[in-house]
Amino acid sequence: MLIDSHCHLNYKGLIEDQPNVLERARARGVDLMLNIATRESEWDDVLGTAVREADVWATVGIHPHEADEHPHVDTAKLVERAAHPRVVGIGETGLDYYYDHSDRERQQKSFRSHIAACRETGLPLIVHTREAEEDTLAIMRDEMGKGAYGGVIHCFTASGAFADAAMDLGFYISISGIVTFKSAKDLQETAARLPLDRLLVETDSPFLAPVPHRGKSCEPAFVADTARFLADLRGESIEDLAAATSANFLRLFAKIEGRPQA
């Protein structure tokens, strides 16, 4: 069993061939996929795919790139949409200072609104962070002081110290196809030592296709390639890594199993 913990099935590159994309994933042992929202205009479509496909689940959230365009998406709006039985997480949200497509203060305000929605719903947070480690951690720590919440650092590319700090807050770390890149030596070193019980795998498709699919549109089936590379890197069997990352995902996204939220 493999789970793609973060994909964008309604993005260009996948939506045009979505039924076949899903079938290719299933054929490679991908049993669940989490379809991630990044802007309000796509919430209905993201959720629609999850309603239609039994092995697809959904989130609601605003990507930090979109914060300037979504000042009206507050905690109450997120909580309202998260009540749907197929919505199992809040995000993706966070901070992106690499591109700065949105004002940093607006990114931070949006990030805090998402965290508040996690506390209110009991659903996990999906965090995007790029070139913003210090502020991301500062906000996560400050908000944790207001009440506990859980979540995952998705598509992890930050420092090993950031991974340790995030795990100290109870977060999981999700590894994407970037770990297979020759240039990703620092990430490989961190991924090799992460505790198995805090690890998830993802594609972030249609982006970041892993080796041996570089140059292609990424799709959930390719999480199998990332998982196999990661297992080899860590000296584990693919069966053990797949079982552990799937168990971790279902523990974090407990609404999928109908269990009470932490």
C-alpha cells in the first residue's frame, strides 16, 4: 500500500486525463491520494474529484502565493468548508519568501487563519515553506502556545534543523521526488535519518517528477518511484517503508478512517 499524501489532480497536466492518471496510480499500488487545494476558485473541483473517486480525499486552503487575492478567506470560511466528509485537511498554507508573490504580512495572517481552523476542526495542517524557515517556525511555535494542532511539512526541502524543530512540534515530514535529484544531497542526508514513524511520501504532481521521469508531467503513480528510492537510501525494504508511511498518513489524517480527531 502506498499513499500519495499531496497531489493536485485538478491542475493542468493531470485534469485533461484524470481518469487514466488515477488508473495508472492504482496499477502501481497507490491506494489513496490527497488532492490539495491552493485557491478558493478550485475548492469545488478539488472536492468534486474526492466525492467522485473513493480513493481520493480533499483539503481546503489558500497557498501563500494566493494570499493577496484571498483576504476574505478567514478561519470561519475554512471551517465551514472543512465540514464536508471528504475534506480531511487544511491547506496548503504557509510562507513562501522565495517568490514573494504575496505580501509577507498577508501570508503570515493567512497562515495563522489556517492554523486556527485546524484547532477548531481537529484536522491536520499542510504546510508549504520556502526560504522562510525562521518565520514559519516562529508562527508555528506561537500558535502551538494557543492550543495544540498537528500537520505535515509538505515537499520538504528545508534544513535538517528545521525538520528537527518541526518534529519537536509533533509534525510529520513529507518527501517528494526532489529527493531523487542528483543535486539534492542535503535533502538526502536529512531524509536518510528521519524517524520512520514521522515520514510521509508525496508527488506534488503535476510538479517535480522524480527520476526516472524527469521532464515529464508528474502524476501520483510516480510516488512509487520516490518511495523505492527513499527505501534504498534508508536501507529499508520498500514494503516496510510503504507500510509505515501509509500508517503515518492514516494516523495524521484520521478523518479518513472515521476516527475521533486528536
